[in-house]
Amino acid sequence: MPRTKQSRGECKFCGREMTKGGLTRHFPKCTKYQKTIEEANKKAGKKHKIYHLLISDTWQKDFWLHLEMTGSAELEDLDNYLRAIWLECCGHLSQFSIGGWRGDEIPMDTPVNRVFDKGIELIHIYDFGTSSETLTKVIGERQGKPLTKQPIFLMARNQLPEVACMECDQNASWLCMECVSEHDKPGLLCDRHVKKHPHDDYGEPVPLYNSPRVGMCGYDGPAEPPY
């Protein structure tokens, strides 16, 4: 789907809104993030190696996540998170690898501290028919206490990218798959034009969720983090 401008997201700590690259540079300097880490480190419990991950869809770069992940967690935890926030539709198989389709698959029960290192890149493939591919980059790490009892903490995610209705210049919030598949049109519709849209051979137009899997297989949202 065509985008009108680069997507932006909000820092969960200070609320500043930036692009994914801007947030990459922002987090090491964010005083509220550093304060949150200091408060977490005062609590009882074991210290861990904690990784800062930047995850983006391989083909639709406006969909991205900044995450912290505890090193003792397993790749399966990240797989479950990606399924919940972006991917899950029909219980398809998935895998992590270094090198993509032709790379060596990494078992899901592998602790991430045996795989992750700063600069490493993993490819995650969900569904080997109508596949979704995401790229995980390790862009930082720290030693300390996690910010949550869960294995993953969401630091920022892209806002739903703005796209224009194909019938007018208003923001689109619906997608007609018949237009895309049979008529070589964007299929993007605003709330007004979706009401009288004639195509329903592929079912009614589907909502645009904040996920790169919209319009693929049986995906129907909700594109929300699991915790």
C-alpha cells in the first residue's frame, strides 16, 4: 500500500513522537527511560542481559517495533509476541533464521542470549504460503533488571501509517481486496466511500489494522500487544 509519509511512533517513557530512526537515537538519551531503568534496578531480583531490538517488516518498512527483551527468554517468546501484535491469522508455522529462507533455522526453544549480539540480524518468517517476513536487529544491550515481569517490553511502535482513499484525499481506513486482486487498484477507502463500495466477491472491505499482514490470508486483527 502506498504511504504518504514516513511513519512515526511515540516513546513510551517521555511521549516524544519520532520516526523509528529518531527513536533509535533517542532512547540512549531519554532521561525518563534512564530513570525507569534506575528504579527497576533498585528492586529485588536477578540482573539479566537485556536486549534492545528494532523489528521491522522486511517489505513494508513503515511497520516497526522497538522492544526490550530479557536474555533468558526464548525465541518462542518473541514468536508469540509477533504473532499477537502483527501476524496471527490461521495458526501457520513460523521460523527464525540467520539468512532468511536459505539460512539455518534456529530452534524456538533457544534462549535469546545464545543468539543475540549487537549488530546481529534475524529473519522471522510466518506462513510459508502467503508469507510475512520480519527483520529483527539487535541495536543495543544493557545489564540490569527488566522493566516488566514479562519477557518483552514494548518501548515504541509505529502509528498506523496514513494512506489516502482512492476515491478522494481523505485518510483511508478500509481495504477492498477485490480491487487489489482483480482490478489492479489500491483498494483503499475512507469511511464515506466504503459505505457504497460495490465489490464484495472477496467479502466486504476489511479494516486497516496497524499490521503489515492486513489483506494477507485470513488476517483480521486486532494488532494489539499481548501484554
